[in-house]
Amino acid sequence: GAKAGGRNTARFFDPGMQTAADRQLALEGALRDGLAQGEFVLFCQPQFDSAGGLVGAEVLVRWRRADGELVGPDAFIGLAEAAGLIAPLGRHVLEQSCGALARWRADATLGALKLAVNVSVHQLRSAEFPDQVARILADTGAPPRRLCLELTESVFAEDAAAIIGRMHALRRHGVEFSLDDFGTGYSSLSYLKRFPLAALKIDRSFVHDVHLDPDAAPIVEAIIALARALKLDIVAEGVENEAQRRFLVAEGCPTLQGYLLGRPMPIEAFERRYGGAGRANH
Ligand code: C2E
Ligand code: MG
Ligand code: MG
Ligand code: MG
């Protein structure tokens, strides 16, 4: 690796790494340009209650490159974080999301939905973050109570007091928080009580095996029991088939999200599909 040969040797003499670094730099530049060109677009995936009623949506960002290629977030979020571009990207996603919430106020179905927006821990590291979100809410006219910010367990590795303070500042505006991919990261149960969370999202890796692996079912049951004891809402992500759905509903999981119920789609398509007449069921 790069460290083995001293500070710079490996980096300069390993052609593979040089290429990777070049590629990274090129992608970083493309990311920066794409942001300036408005190439980052919002997709929305619907969320349903256990009876099949639409209750919300999660915003999932996509990069629509100039050549038409659609790039998923796993290919650029980490890079955006490393390149210091997650702040402007995150702001763009929040502005677009709050713009949608403001638009949806006029619609009986869409106006009742919660919109979940993924937030990087890098964004919460900034003391300005609560004011920034409050300003976006005010500027767009979005109802703050409809906005839910999804964090991952990586926030638990941060300066807890600072993060919790920022979360409370946003809670005072009405913004909610949920903990994404629960069970995959570093979780101390004491943090679940200290952080002002409204919901846990069961990671799709647990949901996936729930009807196949005898060890997966008790984990999901335990997460649901834990969330219930802490008076947290529960969202199961990655529901792909009827067996999984039936299990989760039987266990009392109130909110479901996954390909079985609805794929992520461009936000305009989401609005056409679920808005207007209020076809609230999938
Ligand atoms: P996530 O927040 O856990 O989002 C759920 C991911 O699972 C999404 O992948 C979604 O498309 C996918 N998914 C939904 N239903 C199913 C299903 O039934 N089966 C399977 N196999 N997958 C399903 P996606 O859109 O590629 O996003 C990946 C991750 O990128 C997200 O995971 C989230 O951590 C991150 N991300 C997405 N948008 C943003 C954003 O605006 N900001 C930040 N910071 N991160 C984002
Ligand atoms: Mg999420
Ligand atoms: Mg998730
Ligand atoms: Mg996930």
C-alpha cells in the first residue's frame, strides 16, 4: 500500500494508484461541474403504512450526466464527502426537497406526506446546519413538520453533545430525525435515548433474509420491540417480496418501503402518480 514505501514513493511509482488518483480527480471535477449545471436530480420512493396507504416518501439523489447516464448515490456521495462537495450537494437536495413540500401543500394527498431526506454526517458537523435548514424552510415555504432528516449511526462517532444540540435546534422548528440503516453500524443503545429521534429504519439486509434465515427474524423482531419500547416509529426498508411484507406486518412494523411497493422514481413522476386524485394506494 501507499504507506509501506514511505510517504510518497508508493504513490508515485504504483501506476495503478496513479490511475485511480487521476480518475478520482477527474470525477471530482465532473462532480463540481455537474453541481453547477444542475445535474443532480431528486428521485422519490414511496413509503406505505401496513394497510397500504401512502404515508411518505424518501428522497434519493441521482446524477443525470450530460450524456444521459443516470448515476446512483453510492458512486458519488463518498467522493463528494471527501472532496468537500457534500455541503453544496446536500444544500441542493434540501432546497429541492423543501420546494417539493411547499408545492405539495396544495394537494390533498401529497400535502399529508412526510418527506425523508438523507443527510450526511459531514453536514451535521457544521454549526451552521440548523440555521441553514431553517432558512431553506422559510424561503421555500415548506411545512417543517413534513420534513424528516435521515441520519446514519455514523453520527454516534461524532461529538455527541454538538450533534444533539443541532438536532434539538431543528426539532424546535418541527423537523424530525430518523436513524437509517439501523443495526449495520456502531450503535450503543444509550445513544438511542440521548439523540432526539422519531424513527428507526430497519436496514434492508435484515429485511432481506427475514423469511429465509432463522436468525434474521429474531433480529427484526428485537429491533421492532426496541423501537416500540423507546416510542420510536419503525420503517422497514428494502421490502422486495410478499413474504417479507407479510412477516413485517404480522410483527407490527407500521411503515414499509421497498421495490415490492414502489421503486424510486423521478420526483415529477412521483407527483403525477400520487398527486391530484389522491390515488393513495400502491
Ligand atoms: P438509503 O438511505 O438506505 O436508501 C435506500 C437505498 O435502498 C436506495 O438506494 C434505494 O434505491 C434502495 N432500495 C429501496 N428499496 C429497495 C429494495 O426493495 N431492494 C433493494 N435492494 N434496494 C432498495 P440508492 O438510491 O442507491 O441510495 C443509496 C444510498 O445513498 C442511500 O441509502 C443513502 O445512504 C445515500 N443517499 C441517497 N440520496 C442521498 C442524499 O441526497 N444525500 C446523502 N448524503 N446520501 C444520499
Ligand atoms: Mg435513507
Ligand atoms: Mg436506509
Ligand atoms: Mg441503506
